[in-house]
Amino acid sequence: MNLPLLRGLAGTRRNLLFTAVVLATTAALPAVGAEAPDGLDAPLRRLYSALETVMRSGHDTPFPRRFDKLAPVVEQVFDLQTVLKLSIGPRWDSLNAEAQARLLQVYRRFIVATYVANFDSYDGQRFEILPGVRDSGSDRIVATEIVTSNGDRQRLDYLLRNENGTWRAVDILLDGSISRVAVQRSDFRKILASGDVDVLIANLRRKISDLSDGTLDS
């Protein structure tokens, strides 16, 4: 597996790899190492278990079927509404409920499609949960590393938030410091500067079509 560079949201499939890395790469790997206290790593373990199953099925399973397998797990593990709200920034509150719902629906499909497109095979990577949990206000940060089959390591830390007793991921820090939400916010700001929320929705729909080679309705 090649560890991708940071890329913007707009562009080709390769340009989508940062989103895939921060939301999917970590989940794909067998977990070893220290367990985070109080079950904080449980969402990550749940995600990689489902994702590894889909990866092992590879292209023998049609894209829409792999999508349907992953979608409920992604939505359980990540608080995608909070991620999207943070990524949109203050403009989110100016959107009416109907616009927020339409955008969230497409965003969820985009995130899952990104998983499926970029993690469609398994070649022996492993996932390590590092000892210790950091506080970030009321949130918690769980540190992890991806270890490839040739020994390369990539640090990814998860920001988890407790809502009604359930810990869910709301951001991921590449190399322990580069926020996925911050990168995505910059991308969304550029897109929204050229029009209203429908421009962003159309942009995400095009990416869903590209990621799925046209097999998935956006």
C-alpha cells in the first residue's frame, strides 16, 4: 500500500486519497498493540473488522455490494454530521434543514464510496493502537500507526467524542497533527465560494460517480 500525500477534495480519484487515508486506511488493518482504556478503541476495531472483510472480497464483489456492507459501520463509527458541520464551518448554521439533510446524505455516500474505491485489496498491512490516550478538552485522542508489509509506518491519531455514552470519531490527525477536518474545510470553502450548497453537492456527486466507475447512484 502506498501512503498517499495530502490532496485537495477537488480533482481525480488520486486527489481523493487523503480523505480515504484519514477515514479508511486505519480501519483496514489487523489490530495489535496496547488497548486503549475504557473501550475507546472499540469503534476503530469495529471499523477495521468490517473493512478487512470487504477488502478480502476485492473486485470479485461488485462495488455497490461492498458499499452496502461498509455503509452502516462507517455511520456507526464516525459522527459524520459533526465532521461535516465542522468542515463547512459557520456557514452550516445558515443552511436550512432541508439543505443540511441533502448535503449530509451525499457526504455520507461520498465517504463510504471513498473507502470502497481505495481499499479494494488486502496485502498484509497491520494496524497498531499505541499505548496512552491524550485529552483534548472533553474529547480523547487515540494514537495509531499503519505498518505496511515492508515495514513503513504512518501515524494516524483519532479524535473521539462522547455523545450520550458512545465514543465516535470526529476527526483524524495525520502524522499526529494534520487535521482532516481542517484540510477538508479549506477544500469546501473554495467550492462554496463559487456558489451555494448545490455546487458542493454536485461536486460530491461527481466524485461518487468517479469513485464507483458509475456503478453507484449518487
